[in-house]
Amino acid sequence: MQTSVIGFPRIGTLRELKFACEKYFRKEINTQELLDTAENLRKIHWTTQKSAGIDYIPSNDFSFYDIFLDTAALFNIIPKRYKELQLTELDTYFAMARGYQAESGDVKALAMKKWFNTNYHYIVAEVDDDTNLQLVGEKPWKEYTEAKALGIVTKPIIIGPYTLLKHCRYTGGKKLTDFVDAAIKAYQDFIKKCEEFEIAWVQFDEPGLVQDMTADDIALFHKLYDAILPCAKTSKILLQTYFGDVRDIYADLIQMDFAGIGLDFIEGKQTVSLIETYGFPKEKLLFAGLVNGKNIWKNHYDKTLKALTGLQEKGISVVLSTSCSLLHVPYTLKHEHKLSQTFTSYFAFAEEKLEELHELSILADTSDYSVHAAYQNNQKLFAQPRDCHNEAVKDRLFHVTEADYVRLPKRSQRQALQKKKFGLPEFPTTTIGSFPQTKDVKANRSAFRKGEITQQEYEAFNKKKIADCVKWQEEIGLDELVHGEYERNDMVEYFGEALGGFLFTEKAWVQSYGTRCVKPPIIWGDVSREKPMTVDWSVYAQSLTKKIMKGMLTGPVTILNWSFPREDISIKESISQIALAIRDEVLDLEANGIKMIQIDEAALREKLPLRKSDWYSEYLDFAIPAFRLTHSGVKPETQIHTHMCYSEFTDIIPAIDDMDADVITFEASRSDLQILDSLREHHFETEVGPGVYDIHSPRVPSVEEIVKALNLMLTKIDKEKLWVNPDCGLKTRGVPETDASLRNMVEAAKQIRK
């Protein structure tokens, strides 16, 4: 049986791409040096897959930032303001991704949102009225030729026209429908170019098909592909879907002239039943996504082989595939030396999933795979019991009552009490939590982990940084302070390390966006809080100032969504376990004099089902109460904050309000404050701080820019409910730009108070 990979991690085994890009941004290396690093990484990626026996190896899945932005650039979807900078092609690309502020001009970055139900962020391409959508780039064929020179034949991938058009932002009077004809021509030209290079297979990624589709959406898809597919004379088109099933359009897809169709059997709840109901054409290849591209647990060979056998018995020609791109899992287990084999034997990262694909392909072609050693070893692994259960945790959760999810008195009464208690000015200024993690901060943490300094030395350093941060914030004039989070490596990893039930890797990095990588914890067992996690740091910080110090926590939904979850219990049960652990920390903070507590739920939307019909029954009905469980036990005067970022929240605003926080901060500036209308429409009761500037860009917003944003906010939000803050935490930013931005933010708040 042949095998296919939808996409491969591009950051390198040890984040080589991240470090090269950041050196380029700092002008420490030139363009050619960056390009050379990229070429070397691509070579490694392709040869790794070839050596693993993969038959359909992707190309054009490499990106300096984001494949969606790559596709936009390929088709000339580049807003005028970036072209006017007159930068090189590469620097124009980075300006769209990161913003630009230098001698050539001053522009914000494009908006950034979560890619479907993942922790990966994509750059939202902007289509102006004067956008001339056409094929202009060469990247897919350069990389195909590059791989071919290595003796590796690849299938170039590209975001398909339906998903591209549906996920762009249209900024002028023209709408999506005005660009359909241009998109058709551009993709026709793309296919023709592929045929000039004698490319056998081309992968069109259309994850947009797994979302709810209207009759108009289906008609749009037909209009696009009914015109595009006839151009494929020699190149075969693989329609690749992932993150769910294609129930709304499956019957149409199998009738269309795709040479292959890729379906997700992991998250596609109805994929099997669709095939049972409608069949699958014998003349097409089914790329069966049976190896999970989003989680790190080993494949259960018996289940997968039975699924493959069932498909083959129907006469279907099957290619075994990953369920989605492998960029959502770490690169390799080879660098993990501290975790015992007791644990690692259960894991498969990207390289190990290649091995699984290869072994499964051999087993699928074996008349009696039950006698094969690979099968037997896999069976043995899944048959043995795992030490992952904590009866005390299960018992505590069992005894949680409905009253534990309700905070009293009601929010309007609490808000009145809190305003009187805190005495903050109108439009109070604050930050989201973290301050720049400078080289000395990272070095201190690394030295402690390596045993090169004592715990006392480590803590003394952090206390000095906290003291400096508190003084810095007071000088800037912020109304409500944070301790800076210098002790934290990551907002989820830090808490996972302090909680029972989690495992941690050394080098298992996953790309979140651009050069930003995270190292998700692994939820191995039942979760409990074994000791206070933040209390000492928060209490120390509060002792340094008369201003209010905000305690900083990560919420249960985000901790789960930014971890690799267990597969032996429900997501609901895992989130509830974490919620009880965070509840203990909240109550300890309050008992130790911390009067404001922020419980971040940055990733609330991440596990939201892609089908609206499933939103509440399969997620929100337990995710929202889990958040309430974390804070329902505090006093009315204790102010509970939360934070959310870089997702589309407008359609779940009522659910967010139902979290019953006192204050919420949103990412908003990068999406031009689009969330404001939804807040007003739904009579949002929570006090709110829509971000006034983008922290994922190095540019410094002017006072005038922030004042303009705040005045716009005041047309949608009652002034007594408006807070002033950046989009997100400042961990990734430099000190000079952070200082300048915050001073401008505080000055802007002062101006609108007049």
C-alpha cells in the first residue's frame, strides 16, 4: 500500500528556521544566508520522508511564515500599502506578516487568526478593490525542481481556491464573488504551469469543506472547480481535506474529476458513514487519513488495519495518509533523553509517524499481519495497563455540584462593589501579563534547569527582575500592574510542570505562528494541583507597590487545548480536572491578598467544533462551566479577569459573557476592532479591554493611533466598562519597543479622560 504525507514540520529538528529568521530580522545574516538555511531544511525534510518510504511526499509545504500567506503572495494578493514600501519580495512578505516600521514607511501587519481548530495561526490575506488576483510567483516550481534535483519526486501543495477565497478579508466594496473569475484563471494558470514541469500529482488543500456549507457555498465550489479541473490534462489533482468530514458536499465530490480525494478519518466523525452511504469511485484514489497528524500518541495498528481492510473490501483503491499536516506535532523523539521509555513508547512525533505509515503499509499488504512483529509489538503496547489514574481526583470531580459552577452575587452587583473598592480612573490601563523575556531571563532559567545555579540564585534573579518590572510599570504610569512572569517559560508549560498528571519534553517544539514555537505538555494522567504555583511570586510583587497587582493564571480550557490531550478519557473530564486544580490556586491567591486574578483562556475557541450544530453539545456546554468552576468560590470584591486572542470570537460572544468573568481583554487591533459590533449587538455585560495595539509586531503605535482606536471603542462600549491594554502578553517583544508602546498607550488613555 502506498503512503502519503499532507505536510511536514518546517521549523527543523531544533528550530533552525526560527533562529535563522530572527537573525535575519536583526540584520545579523543576509538574505542569501537565510535562503541557504531554508534550502538545507527542505533537503532534510524531503530526504527524511524518502528514507522512511513515503510515496507521496509534499513540496511547497515549507514556509518562512505561513502557507496561507504564501498562497496569497503567489496570486498577487498583496495590499497596496505593502507594495508601496518598495521592499524586496521577501521583505514585503515579512512586512505583511510582522508589520514594518523603518525608513520605507510604517504599516501594521495583517490580521492573524487560528487555523480552524488548531493552535496554529494563519495570516489573513487582505483583498482590496484594486487587487489583481493572478499567478505571479514561482515558489511551488522552484521547490519541486529543488527536490527533483535530489532525486525526489514530490506533490506540490497549495491552498485551494475555495478555502483561499473564504478565508481572505475583503476590505473594500467588492466581495468574494467579484474575485471568483480571477481566481479561476489564476488556478488554471497554476495547473498549466505544473504541467509544464511534468508534475504528476498536485495537492489542493480544501479544509474549508469540513465546515458548514450553504447551497451558495456548494455552488461556489462547483463554479471554481468545474472550470479549473478541465485544465488538468496530465497532472492529477488531489483534493485534500482535513480537520473534519465533508458531509455537506461528499456526494458531489465523488462525482467530480479529482484523481484523488483525501479524507480525515480521525476527526471526520461521518467520514466512514459517508463512504458507506454513497460509496467511493473505483477509478479514484482515496487518501485515507488514518494516522493522526494532530496528536502524539502512537497509532493503534489493529484499528487502522481493520479500517483499511474495510475500505479495500469495498473495492476502493487506498493510499494511507496522515489525517492532516504533521506541522501540528513535534519533529522527532530523537532529542528526548529525560523521559523514560515507559512513556516515550506510547508517543509518535512527525518522524515516528513516518515510520508508522511505512509499517502500516507493509502490514496492509501482508496476508496475515497478525504474525508480523511490528503488529504484535503494537498490540502488546496497547494491551498493557497505563499508570495514569488518580482516584482522589476522580472522587473530587464526582462530588462537584451545580452550585459549584455559580458565582454570587450577580456580575452587575460585583462590578459596583469592585469599582468602589479599587477606585481606578476611567479607562484603567494594564497589560495582559508577561513582559519581555530578555536573554538574561532565558539564561537564568536555562542555568537553573541544568543545575548550574542554585534555586536561591534562580529566585533571587527573578525577584530582581520583578522589582525592576514593578518600578518600570509605575514609571510608565500603568494603573494596574503585573509581575512580568519571568519565572515562566510558557503560559501552559509552566502550569503543567507544577501540576500532577503532566509530562514534559526537552525539544518537542511545535510552530504556533511564524517564528513562534511552543512546547506543549503531554497530559499523561489525572490532573491535580500538588502545591501552590504562583502565590509566592504574586505576593512578592504586591509587596513592592501600593498599586493593585494582578495574579496571573492560565485557564483549564487553554491548558488542555495547548497540551497534547489524553485519548483514553473525554476532553470534558480532562478540562474539569484541570479546572479544579486552577480553582485551588485562585482561592490561595485570594487568601494571600491578591485582589485581581486573571485566568487566561487564550485558546477557548480552539477545540470549538467546526460544525455549529456541535458547538454547545460537544464543547461549550462543559468548557464554559469549567471556567466558572475556577472562580466561583471567590469573594464578590475579588475581580476576575480573563483574556482571549487571535481567534474569531464574534459568533460565540454570548457564551463568552456566560463565563461570568468581571473583565475580559481581547485581541482586537490586528483585526481592526471588528469584535466591537458583536459586543454591542449582544449587550455584553463583562467589562472589556479590546487590544489597542498589536504585540506580535515590533512596530510602535503612536499616541494618535491609540487615541483613534479608543474613540472608536467608545462608540460601541460604555465608558465605564472600557479598559486600555495591548492585544496580548509582551513576552516576545524587545524592551525599547515595549517601553515606547506602553508609554504611548498610557498617554492616550490620559488624553481621552480629559
